[in-house]
Amino acid sequence: MLAIHPVILCGGSGTRLWPVSRKVCPKPFLPLLSEETLFEQAVRRVAGDDRFAPPMVVAGADHADLVTAQLSGTPGARLVIEPMAKNTAPAIALAAALLPEDAVMLVCPSDHHIADSTAFRAAALAAAALAREDYLVSFGIAADRPETGYGYLRRGAPLAGGYVIRQFVEKPDLARAQEYLASGEYSWNGGIFAFRAGHLLAELAAHRPQMAGLVAAAVAGGRGEGARFHPAPEPFARIDGDSIDYAVMENTARAAMVPAEMGWSDIGNWAALADALAGGADAQGNVVRGSVDLAQCRDVLATTDGPRISAVGLEGVCIIVSGDEVLVTTREGAQAVGKLPGATNQ
């Protein structure tokens, strides 16, 4: 059986986990959960397993050296350097155009946390089998709470190892999220995909012909530089960026999903990071890093790389000290951190 080709998407503006995450070194390249960065974990998740080919990484020029350093000489790894950010559809199409038509590509964000790598690989194998039958496959993440920050996939008819996607659902309000959870028909859309490269490009040409043509031109006019590939910037600049969900997945008649229960989190804000670190919490649910003193506090995340944090009587709060910046937010407010002036005006 042909190996599965991991395609790891790197990027980010360093806003949602500001001030630790910055534009020059955003979330994928930070050791948020262990000594390894989220990007290093994404690479290692498919390393040393002959069912997976060496990874292809798609990233911007600003982060190319970070990627190369953290690949640590991963044998056979390739880096595609986007001339500018155009969302996920063009990035994935670049990778598809550089792979053989029959290659099955496993598209993974570089900044997600997956606690159970064995379950991840099992889902990847099931997704690859469907992709070889020319399904466009999403990972459907097992929903364990009525989350309003994610899109949802509604399961349809069963397939071998998965399901037809009956419906794509945008981020719901709380009442609808509770209904989705209670019905048992919905999974979170985790942004992980499997495609046959040639079929993905054919679907893109059917639904976004201009994008497909410009990606093809960018690859045809691109240049290799060792393990790096530089697409031609002029045609790529003319692409109207779009996500793979809007450009292809919500338009194709061949959308499928594989269920995945693998301890997934997109680490999308400080509250999500606190949840991912909950295994190291104290008896009151507090998670601390650095010089921190808490008294009569519950469910507090406090992390500092320098000055002491002292807090009394707080609940459900995140306190972050990084360099000369201090952030204090409730868990509910954590989704708005990326809109703060300090985050947006880096």
C-alpha cells in the first residue's frame, strides 16, 4: 500500500495566545504543553512509521527558518514557502500539485494538540482508505461539550470506516450546540483532512477554477532550492484566498468524515490551553508555570517568564506575563484576546 503523505500547514499571526505567542514566533513554534513545540509534535506524530511518507510543510517566508530548525533534519522533509498567506485552500492545493496524482495527502494543522497519537493514526488510515476511493475526507472530532467556537459535521450514511457528511454547520449559538450534542449526530470539524492529490485538484478546478489555474501557474513557474520550493509569487498574489471548507468541502458531492476520539484541541485561546494542561492542575483546578503564588483561587491559569504573579480569591481567570506584557482575562473573555491592541498592533 502506498504511504500516506502528511502535509503540515504552518502559519498564524500570533494573536490568539498573545502575549506569549507573537507574530515572529506564533503558536505552532512554542513549547506550550511540553518541551516539544506543537509543530514538533505534529511532525513526530507521523514519524518512524513506514505507513507515512516524510512530511511536506507549507509555511510563509517569515517562519521558514523556524520550520527548518524544528524539523531537526527530518529525513526527506520538504518545505513549500508561500509567497503570502491566502488561507488553507491555496496552501493545500500547492502541496497537492507537488505530489503524484495518486498520492494520498493527510492535511494537518501544525498548532493542534492531540493526546492520543495511536487513535490519530488509526483515523488517518481509515481516512486514507476513503480518500483512495475519491472521497474528500474530514476528521470528525468527538464532541464532549456544547462548543460554540467550532464548526460541526453532521453524519449521514455509513461508509467503510466513516460516514458521508450530511451537512456542514457553521459555529452555532449555545442552544443549537446543546441540541447537536444531545442528538449524537454531530462532530466537531477539526480541520484535518485526507485527499487523493489529483482528485482534490480536480474538485478545486470544478468549484474554484480561477484559484486552481493560478495555483498551477505558481507551481509551474516556481523554483526548487534544495528541500525548499518557492512558488512563483505573481500568479499566487492574484489568488482570492479561501478556506478548503468553503472552496471545496461544502461544494463537493464526495464529502466524507471519519470519527476521531483522540484528545484533540485546537489550543485556540488561553482557556483551551488551560483545559489541555488540566492534567497538571492542583486540587483547586489551578495550573501554574513560573513564579506564582495563589491563595483561595480556583480554575486559574497563571504563567510567567519573570515577575512573580500573586493572586487571591480569583476563579476562572487566566493571568499571563510574558516579557514586558501582562494579560488578565476571564475564561469567557479569552476568545477576544486576539482583538486587543497589543495583539493586533505587533
